[in-house]
Amino acid sequence: MRSEFDLINHIKANYTLNVIGDDCAILPKDTQSDQLFTVDLLIENIDFRLEWTTPEFLGHKALAVSLSDIAAMGGSPKYALLSLGVPDNLWKTSFLDRFYEGWHRLATEFEVELVGGDISRSPSGLTIDSFVVGEAARGQAIRRSSAQAGDKMFVTGPLGGAALGLSLLEKGERFKQLDGCPGQAAILRQLKPRPQVAFGKLLLNNALASSAIDISDGLSSDLAHICEASGVGAHLDAAAIPIAEGASLEMALHGGEDFELLFTVPADRAAEAEASGAIEIGHITGDAGKVTISGAAGIEELKPMGFQHF
């Protein structure tokens, strides 16, 4: 059965949609800037479960996942549209008031203005459609397709925390039940992620990154996206990958939803990336499409095993 990425590639090939392939679509705005467009669809019981979260957390995450796409391109988020399909059982409660409260709290922090959207009735489950517009200097948005052999790879923070949080939620743990425990931080990482907008701007303003992507599907899958777009390979050092407290290497490699940034820089600028607080985890190779990882068992090929909807 084909994956969602197979379908995307099929659409690109058959309809010559050349602007598809990055975290955001890039379209010209004026002589000084480009506009960045991104959209995310969150479906109840696929992307979230209401019994695991709060309306405020869900409103926050609905915007955060789109802000993370803007961050991966080095852009500044500006405007948003938000559409909801709402079932009767939620419409009759204070759920939407609390949802929008969480959404607007994050929007205010990043100076994002809600300029429209739509609301409809849903026959089963809550559907969230988040659309965000950002800006970047003309021709400067960071792409997935510019990594070069010899570039160093970095991530902006620890990985696996969101996957650990998901595992705890699936086992029946809840955020408030773990007050002060490491598991609470992991669940918060899953339910209320922090988009790395400031770091993305730093990468763009300093022309530091040769390529970048946000880690939403998992390090193994998102690195594969960079390799595919750039026509390169990669090698990871397992011992160098920052792993969130309590998480495993497998969670860090394949878990996803950490919404940290994965980016590459030319080797002669690696010290600048390290000075920014990012963590070096490997390098880009010329072996197109092949990703390897070195660990206790030696060097092994790493297949993309992050989240897929199909």
C-alpha cells in the first residue's frame, strides 16, 4: 500500500506542482520578501485524543504545529486561518472558548493575527484545519533541497520526549497525575509543544543553514526527506543524539512530534552552529538516499520509521 508521501510525489509528478516539497510553499510577495504558506490537519482519535489533553493544550498545539513549519523555513509567522468541524457534544460545552483561549495565548506570543476560518458541524469527532502565513526575505527561505556532502547535521534540542509522553498517555498516565515528575515534562512535550521560531530566524538571519526541516514525523523520516530533496545521504552518530530524559534511542530516532529543528551547515561553519546551542549529530554524505548510523553494533543502515498516516 502506498504511503502519504507516495501520494504527494504522485501528485507532484502528474500535475507539475513544483512549489510542493518543503515545510511551506514559497510564493513571492514583493521585491523584498516572500510569503510562506503552511496547512495542518488534526483529526480526533488520529492526531489527538480529547481524554488525554485539555482544550487549552489542544488549541496551543493546533497553532504550534503550523508555526513549526514556518520555523523550519526561517520565517516569521504573520497570519492564520482556523477552521473547525465540531461535534454536538463539544458545541454544547465551554470547550471552544477554552480551545481558542489556548490558541490565542500562543498566537499573542508570536504576534500572529487570526484573520479568518470556518466552523461546521462534524458528525463524528473534532476536526482542526490550521493555515498559517509567514514571511521571509526574498529568496532566503531555508529549503530541504540544499544540503551538500560534507555538511554537518545539527538538532536544536533533545528528542524522544514527545514519543515518551505518548507512550505514557497510552498507558493511562495523565499530565496532572505526574506533578513534578519527569513523565509530566514528556506528556507536556506531546500535548503542548514549543515551536522553534526564534531559532529558525537565527538560522536565516545568519545565513547559517544549508537545509532544514522540523522534526514532526521523527528524526529518521525527516532526515530521509532532506536526503531525498537534496540528492544526498547522511551518517548519524547515535552517541551524539540528545535524548530526552526517560526516552530511548528508538523514541529519539522514530518517535516524532518533538518539533525541534534538524538542519545542516557547511563544515567550516559548524562552530557557529554549536555556539548557538545546537547539537551536532552527524554529517551529510554523497551516497544519495542512504542513511547510516553508528552505535554499539557498528555502522548500520537506518530506514525511515517515523509516523505515517497510511
